[in-house]
Amino acid sequence: MAAGGLRPRPEPDPLVVALVAAAVDQLQLRAVAPAPRPAEPHLAWRFSGRWWSRPLPARRDRPWLH
């Protein structure tokens, strides 16, 4: 008996066994180092004077103050 159980009959051609083993090897996932991410630009200055940068109570419309 073979290590994995019964041997197949008829015995497969060694080239077929090599091709199947190569196909299985190609299908397996391999660990790959991630690509370096570019540094994100500092965006705080772009929004410094916008209306949405003020706190919510300061943005509320109060008609009695006009």
C-alpha cells in the first residue's frame, strides 16, 4: 500500500502527475509584501475657514439675532 492509501490503477503517466502538481502549486496563495502606500497629504489647511469647520451650535441659524 502507498502512504496515502491504495495506488491508482492504471498508474498515471509521470508527465500528467507533474502537470497536475504544477497546476496545484500555481493555484495556492502565496504571501506577498504589500506595496508601500504613499504618504497622505495634510488636508487640515484646506478646510480651515469653511462653514462646516465651526461647531454645530455656532452654525445654527438664529433669526432673532439678525
